[in-house]
Amino acid sequence: MTDYELLDLFHSDSGREKAFKLLIEKYQQRIYWHIRRMVKNHDDADDVMQNTFIKIWNGLQNFRSDSQLFTWLYRIATNETITFLNSRNKRVTISFESNESSDEEGYAPANYIQAESHQVDSDDIQARLQKAIDSLPEKQKIVFNLRYYDEMPYEQMSEVLGTSVGALKASYHHAALKIEKFLLGGD
């Protein structure tokens, strides 16, 4: 079913719930992975996705078709993810500040792994790539994920993020250079 048919069904008197169910079936997986790449945790991604679909349900009646439905959905998912990340970062900062004076004896970073060999496998490469992406500023991380993983055209990203195509290309270029430097420089 096309997006236009979904919207027509949604605007009919009896098809609202069916249309929304079909919309979820059509876009749920793509939106989940878009969110998951930014929040990293399955439970958090599920929470953000649930909030995203609640906002979609509440706003779909007023969707004007100025942009593609898919673009509108991604914009809502992106905004919800950014809101979640900002909220989480505030909690982490507060938690860190309240524990600053705690005893650090026995501290071992969670990401410290003693390697038994120097062989590199695909999981190691993927983990290093993810660590490199995580080191990016939030805007570059979002742009890189949309372009690299979702293969979203810059024009569509421009609609989703409300940023010019030129700025997005520059942001992606800088992100790719930082990732390359991270991967080649060994952190």
C-alpha cells in the first residue's frame, strides 16, 4: 500500500486504526534501526520508538503532505531520539557530579578488554566503527547514520533535519574524516 493510500485510509471515518497499523508495519523496522543506531540500547530504542509512534498518531491527522510521509516520520523519530539523548545526558551529568567524590578504588572501565590475539574480525571492526561514530558530535553522528546506514539522499535529510544540503554534505564529510582518523589512529 502506498503512503497516499495509507493517508486516504487514515482520513476515512472507519479506516483510521487500520491505516495506522499498516503504517507501523511498513515503517517500524526502519525507524527502530534509525533510533537504535543513535541510542545503542534495545530497551531505550523501544521506548523512543513508542514515543515516536504516539507523536505520529497524534499528528497524522494534521499531516499536510508538504513532504513525503517517510521524511515526516524520520523527522519525528530523529527529534524524539535527540530529546531522549539530551535527557539521558543530563541524568548522566547529574549522576557523575553527585559521585565525583566517591572512592575510585577498584574502578575498571567497562570497555577495557584484554585481547589474547591481534586478529581482527568483523565484530571488532564493527565495534571500532561504532566507537568512532559515538565519538562524533551529535549532529554529525545523526548525519553520518542517515547517510551511511540508511543511504538517505541529502535532499531528504535536508527535509528531515531542517538543514541545507550543503551543510549536510560538509557535516558528513567532517564526520567521515573524523571516523577515518579514529580508525587509523587507534583511538
